[in-house]
Amino acid sequence: SKILFPKAIFTNNLLTGESVKCDTRKLSDLENIFLDKEAFRNMDLQQTVYNVNSLLPVKENTPGGLFFGITTIYPGKVGNEFFMTKGHFHSNLDTAEFYWGVEGEGMLIMMDMDRNVWAERMFPGSLHYIPGKVAHRVANTGYRKLVFSACWPSDAGHDYKSIAKDDFAMRLIEKNGVPVLIK
Ligand code: 6PG
Ligand code: NI
């Protein structure tokens, strides 16, 4: 069984528990993510901000297993804030993750548990290690779609609640034509 992803072909045919899924996040799913509520209200809420194609070769929570995903973030802004993912800590806090840039331009925004925030530029071929206990979110800073791959442990899980409650300590906005992190 060959499984075709936007930018990857999965050729392994020895797996049993495998499944694939595609999650789509529209602007309407991201109401509390963006800062500029006024700009948000005036936008087409049905537009897709990003989608995630995931390959789950084993069942969720299988110890030692790995998941793979390809995220596509479309270009756009809400006010002066770039289209971006919700962002999350892993529920199993110690679990790390790899991201790598495939297409387009973006920024990986990370925050540790002391709320220190930093960012890494994403571009085709860029490779990023996200340590455990570090929240991660990606923004598309370009004019084309941003595509990146990810690999994470199958027992990582997603904790969106902490971000929904306390947010990231900094946001990535466009100022004088360049992306900058602001408090
Ligand atoms: C994960 C990865 C990655 C991420 C997507 C969408 O742990 O599964 O970090 O696949 O989920 O890029 O981002 P959000 O999950 O923050 O919406
Ligand atoms: Ni993750």
C-alpha cells in the first residue's frame, strides 16, 4: 500500500494499525487565536487557514511509536498577524518533535514553561528540534503556502487548553514589512 501525501510518498507495506487523516482548520475554528478581533470579524470565516495530513502507523498512545504529519498553512493575515497554527504543548509534556520546512517561508514560534519565547525561521530544508516541555506554533510569513513536515511520538497527545487559557507570551506580527515578535 502506497500512501500519497502532498509532499511525501509512504512506501512501507508491512504495517497493520495504519490509518490516515486530514484535519482542516478554518478561520471560524480559530476565533480566540488572533489578536485583532475587529479585523477577524470582517473576514471570510469559511476560508481554510491550514490543514494537517497525518499518517498514524500505530494506534494513539502506543509506547515507542511515531506519527508523521504534513501541515499546509495558507498565506494571509488577521490585521497584521500572520496566519498560524493554534499551537500546543504535548499532553505527555516530555515528548519532543521534529519539524522540517518543505515549501514556502515561515517562523516556528516556541515557548518554554517559564514563558520564554523564541522563534526559528522555516524555509525549504530547514530542520527544527522542538524539545519536550516546549509549546510550538507555526506562522506563514510569506506570500505562498507554507508546507512543513513533522514527526512526533504516538503517545505525545495535544494540550490546546494551556494555550487557550494563557496564550503564547509573544505574537508574530508584520511591522514595516518584516515579521517581528511582540509582547
Ligand atoms: C503535532 C504536531 C503537528 C501540529 C500541526 C497543527 O504534535 O501533531 O505539532 O502535527 O499538530 O502542525 O498545529 P496545531 O496542532 O497546533 O493546530
Ligand atoms: Ni506537536
